[in-house]
Amino acid sequence: MQREVVLEQVRLALIELFELDGDAVTETAHLYQDLELDSIDAVDLVVRLQKLTGKKMRPEEFKSVRTVGDVVDAVLPLLADA
């Protein structure tokens, strides 16, 4: 799957889940500082991404994720295995 498609799916998930302004959800936006997400929000995002990918993801795998782009980078390998 192309990176742009995954990025758009992640953006839409963030906007829907957390009622964020779409203009704020960019690839370089920091999840915690810019989008004001917390650790519970990160778990909710992981659950949503599991539904989108059909792959099991552990929340602890996302500890190094800082930006929306990092989320995309974490999801892409899961889709490559599909």
C-alpha cells in the first residue's frame, strides 16, 4: 500500500477519534505536543489501526512513535506482510 494512502487513513482516524482540526494533522505533527494526545489516546489509535490493518499491534511498539509520519512508518510494514 502506498505511503500516501496510509497517511490519509491515519489522518482520518486521528480526526475522527479525537475531533482534531484536519489542517493540524500533518505528517510532521507531533502526537503529544502538537495534537495534544496522551497515552490513553495512543492506545485508542492502536486499536483503530488494528481494525484498519487486520493486524495485531502492541501498544508498546508505539513508544518510539512521536509524529503522524512515525505512525505511518509503523503501519506500513504490517501492510507489507499482508
